[in-house]
Amino acid sequence: MRILLVEDTPDLAEAIMERLRTDGHATDWLQDGERAVSVLGYQPYSLVILDLGLPRLDGMMVLQRLRSGGNHTPVLVLTARSGIEDRVEALDIGADDYLVKPVDLRELSARCRALIRRTSGEASSVVQYGNLRFDRAAAQVQVNGISIDLPRREFCVLDLLLRHQGKTLSKARIIEQLCSFDGDEAPSDNAIELYIARLRKKLGHSTISIRTLRGIGYILHVDTRT
């Protein structure tokens, strides 16, 4: 998933980005509120992690503009403001969660997973798709109880397809979610084709199928028949 971190403390931002990228998320980092509003106007994200004490535009205003503009991206507020008034105001404006610094990065990871799950309608990080067991927290995949080794990008592509099962994902949409502005080099169209081919081979005995819609993208189906 692609996450936007809006945080003006470089040391903390670097630690968070390292953790999120280890979790398999492409992460963009911005340091001021005005830039965040601008980027959120054209770039979709699965989650925004938002500080409140930002330069140029306060985090509360960023959140307010986001919601008043009809953007429903989940927002996790991460701030040093611990007062109940700030919590209530942020949640009433439209924040989905609120964490007070300093924060344990393990808890931050868990809350990010929970918010992203919520948008997919899933209650747990471990989800069963027919005979395929997908564990997002542990980054593990099993078919009929047998572990399947998937490199990070193959795992992320499968995660995207599973979250959008029954819907078509274009190569451009997949590439967009796999890379950040300053992170890993964006994969080519040929690389996406290779990831899909490898997934089909490794998951050949599973109850999922990945179809290619030529010129459009890919669509994943789960066979629920027993």
C-alpha cells in the first residue's frame, strides 16, 4: 500500500519510513501542510499519517480541507498534542485514529494495518481466501497449509489484487502503489507482467485466479466452491 507521512521532524520521519517500508508499504514524506494538501489533490493514498504542528499549514487545517473536499482517505493523526480537546477536535473533523508521541513503531504499524483493513472491509490481518491464507502482519502466504515464498513486491502485488478482488487494476495503478516519490525505482510494465506470471505459477494450486484483460489490466477472482 502507498502511505503519505506528513511530519516535520526528520529523525522521526526517517524512522517511521524505514518501519513502513519494512512492512512493505511505499511511503512518501512531506514536511509542511500546504504541500500535503497540494499532493493529496492529485495523488491517491491508502493512508495518511498526519502531524498537527506543521509549518505553513497546521495539521488540523490539512485534515479539514481534506474532508471538506470529499477525500475519504483514512487519516492517522500522530502528534505531541495530548490534550483531550485536541483529540476530540481531530476526531470530529474526520481523523480515523489518534496517537500521541512518542510512539512505539510496532503499535504504529498495527494501527496502520487496522486502518487499511477497515477500508477493505476486513476485520483481521489474517484472511482466508478459499485455500489461500494471507497474513498481512507477518507477510506470509500459505496454500493448503504450505508456506509460499513471495518476495516483497510479489507479496505487495498479491495484496493489491486481493484487496480489489473482482475489480480490474491497471498496470499504472499497480506501479503507483508500489513506489514512492523518493523510494525504490518504479517497476516497468514488463516487471509487472513478470510479477503476475510468477504469482500464477506459485499459486497454481490455490483457489484464486488472476486474469489478464488485454490493454486494461488484471483482475483476481476467488473460487469459493468447495
